[in-house]
Amino acid sequence: MSGRAPRQEEGESAKLRRKEELSRRIKEQKVVVDELSNLKKNRKVYRQQPNSNIFFLVDRTETLSQCKNTLDELKKAHQEMENSEKAKIKK
């Protein structure tokens, strides 16, 4: 058993879970962007309403742009998490 306090270990495991969740979401978003990028121009795209089984027709290019922005935000958050971990190691 390590000499760390239980609270510190809980904090580290929570950070690890957040990092893994972020990585999973980045992978999912990459797939969505790739799928939207490879659709033919005349294909229809539908977006599901949150917490519902209702889908609405959306503009493909606008949705692709939104998905790319979301991917960029996720990557930025992941990079910030990596940088903060590196900063702690240097201390």
C-alpha cells in the first residue's frame, strides 16, 4: 500500500476516469466527423433530440462544422489536462 492519503488516491482515480471519458468522447467525435465528411452532398442528415427518440432533419455542412468545433474543444480540454499533469510532475 502506498503512503498516499485515501483522498488523494480518490482524486487521482476521478481524474483518470475523466481523462478516459474525454478520450472516449474524442474518438466518438472523430468518427462522427469522418462519417459526415464522407457523405455524398445529397444525403440527408438527422439529429436526435436529447433524451428522446425524435429526430430532426439538419443541414449537413452546418452539422459537420458544429461537430468539428466540438472535436476541437474536446482536444483542447484533453491537452489542458495533459499539460496540468505535466506541470504537477515538474513540481
